[in-house]
Amino acid sequence: MRLRVFVLISLSCLAQAISPNLLRLGPQGVNLWKLEQLHASPKPALFVQDASEINHLEHTVIKPEFTALWFEQPLDHFDKSINDTFLQRYWINTRHYKPGTGAPVIILDGGETSGEDRIPFLDTGIVEILARATNGVGVVLEHRYYGESIATKNLTTDSLSANFMANVQFPGIDENLTAPGTIWIYYGGSYAGARAAHMRVLYPELVYGAIASSAVTHAAIINWEYMDIIRRYADPVCSEHLQKSIETIDSILDHRILSTPLKALFGVHGLKSDTDFVSLIESPLGAWQAKVWDPAVGSPTFDNFCAALSKPVGRKTADVMSLEFGHPKRMISLPGGLKVDLAIVNYGAWIKEHIVSRCPEGSTQEECFGTYDDTQYQGTSLKEIWRLWLFQVCTEWGYFTTAPPDPTHPRIISKRLDLEYESKICRQAYAPGIHFTVPPLPNVTVVNELGDFDIAMDRLAIIDGEVDPWRPDTPHSDYAKDREDTILRPFKIIPNGVHHYDEYGLKNLEDEPPEIRKIHEEMIAFVKEWLKDWKVSRDLEEGK
């Protein structure tokens, strides 16, 4: 029996991508995701990576050559008594394919969002770049449970990709391109980058090579280093203003007397919990992850936020704004006896304008931004797609963004953001089930035993961005051992690169920034060398 549950989902629901960046904020992230859906256009649009933070390509349409295709998957790969199946969605790029040449299949793992969000990489990004260089076929494969690849049982995922590679027959192509008879190069970025590395380790007979970009191969319960990367690499003035602002805000909240006027400054005087408040004002910081070298798809949100912190207020001139944080001339007296630096005033204005304003008329601030009503997180309809990635977070991956464990360590988020608060969404959203119960804390060992920081294999490329907030969870982490960069085991860092910068591309590589053009040329070079190794090994097997 084929389960066609995908037909039950409305197109407007599917058009809204999940943003792991928003959901990184724990329960507050779910609140903000829900508000985002209220304000989202019901008209389907094509988005790119981390859709809440990266610009919507409103004038981009899915080209006819990238129509959705479907592959029938067993619902359960391990219990042969279950005959149910579901349809997994994918797209192909055959514009450069030359049959009979031994060309590879370049497959991109869709990761934790609708596969439609990855189509730009099939058109001008890394899949197109490598397919064009090798005369290969490009594929984007949607992750189970995301987009329209909906299954209702069994939480396994990796086995689906393996079954796809071993059995798919591409329409319009007579040649058998299944693995292991054809070279398959598996690419993924971020969580999908970890999956790419894991696929190379778990299915070496099918995955001839893999490219793991910004691959979070290290799962961690707490992930305080995420914000620390931003603190270290952001504009120095902005970083200092954030640190000093958070120190001041924490101090005010500690003494309680001025907490109400402080919250009023940020537009949330009706928000009861101090921790909900500091979680709310953390929200613009994750926009750092949405930086992209291509301004057509990158988000300027973080830079705009930083600029806003230094914006002149009232009669305060630019000269005053350039003074040190806390200088008497920078201080502003506000109602309720509150006196704070200009940067905090601007911080409050930004939060009011860009976040608090999204709370709909007729709703209270507690309803919009409070996180202690468990019932608001217990809806289980298919439209509650925020539950998908958070389920993975709560069961195996972790990454709860807390303040640094060392109270003396510089920080740009409140000391109140601890593991108890950030992880409570797991207890609120996932009640114990009949067959499965979410563990008290994620079982990160399941992920880390596959290689952790040291994951390595021939024809497994590791590519990371220097200033990626996820770098502490990749093999380029400061906690990891350094490695040699070789053709067989590429180990590359993109200077000033943020999150999987190599995944984006332009039609003409010559138009790309030098550091992006360089990494793309290097990727083409090592993939071509891998293809030569395949030919040599095949010739030897055939006695040529």
C-alpha cells in the first residue's frame, strides 16, 4: 500500500521553509517561527538556504527543467513484513550529461528543509558547477519528513539515500546510473554536510566520494561557542556594544527595580519572564549565519542591526556616538528612572520595530513571546513543521545555545540563557509516546560515534568557513586536530567564509569573489582526480 499522505498538505504550508536558525532559540524560536508564518505571503515562492534570514527570491520561478520527480521508498527498510511505501521527492539537472562517458552523479542532500529551497544549487550552485565540470547528472534529494517527502512511521533517514542511489532510474536517461556501477559524489551543507560525511563512512560501496561543507559532525548538548564566534568576528565596535549592553541588561534584571522600564524600552513591558525577555532580544544575532558572499541571496540583517546600534539618537551627534560605551554624554534618561547607554536605546528600538511589531493586534505580549504555556507547543498537525528539526535536536543532535559556562568569559547573550531554559521545548513539545520517548537530554553519542571531529576517509572532503558560527562543531573546530589538505582527503577553510559558502555559485565562475572562485576551482580539481582513480581501478579490474 502506497501512502500518498503528501496530497493532504496545502501548497501554502509547504512554501514556508523551516529556519534552523530561528529554532536554535529553543521555545522562543518556535514563537518567532509562528509569527513569521502569520506574516508570510500565502503565495508559494522559491527560497534559498535558511529562508527566514536570506532574501526571498520573489521573482525567481522553478524552471521547467527542474520539475519534481518521485522515488518510491519502503516505509521501513528493516522490517520486511511492512509493505507500506511513501514517495520521496527529487529533482535532476541533466543539461551537461554525456551518456557512456562514465560521468558521475552529483547528489545534494536536501537537509532540514523543503527540497525546493535547494533548487538554486542545482541551477547555479555547487551541483551545477560540479556537473558542468564532469559532464555528470546533478540531483537534489529531499530529506524524509521535509517538504513533500512525508512518511508517518520510522525515524531512520540515511538508509533512504542509500536505497535511492542503488535503485533510482532517472526519466529520460536509458543508461543505468545506479551505484555502485556509477560514481556518486554526495554533497551536503551544515546538518546535511554531516550526513554527507556519514554516508561516505556508512555506505562506502555506494558513495564513491563525499563533500561535507560546514558539516556539524560533532553533536553537543550545549553550543555556547556559536555565539562566541559571532562575538569574536563581528565588527569590533558592534561586538563591544553588544557585550556591554548585555552586561548592563543582566545587571538591571538582577536588581529587579528597573526591569519593567527596561522591558518597556524594548516594547515588551507585559512579558513576565526575564528569561523570555533576554531570549527574545538574542534573536537578531543568529542573522550572522545568513551572511552570503552573493548579495542577491545573502541577508544584510546582522550588518543592519549592528549599524542601528550606533545610530545617532535625538540631539546626540555622531561625535557623541563615537565615545566609549557608558560615557556620560552617551547616557539617556528614560521613564521609570532608567538611565542607559545609547546602544541599549537603539537595541530596544530595533527589537520593537523588527520583532515586537509582529505580534498581531488582539494578542498579548505573553501570548506572542512567553514560553511557559506548554499547550502552545503541543499541536501535532502537519502544518507544525517546526517540530521536525527540533525533534532531531532533542533526540540526538543537541546544540542548545547557552551562555558560556565560565561566567567570566565575554558574552553577547544573557547569563540567564542556560540549558534548562533552552532545552525545555523538548519536554513541552514531545510528550512520551507509546513506542518512543524523547530522552531527558539528546543522545549525542549516536552522532559522535560515527567519527566526531576526527571523521575521515579517502575521498571525503571537509570544507568550512573561517567565521562560521557552526565551525566549533566541525572538523575545523579549535577543539579538533589539524590535518593535512590533500587531493584524496581535502581539508579546506574559506577565509572570512560563513555557512557553507561553497554551496552558492554564479553561472560564470570568473564573476565570483576570488576566495569563492578559488574553492570552486579546487573542488573541481579534486573531484576530477577522484574520477581518474575510479577509471584506473576499473581498468585494473577488467585487466586492461
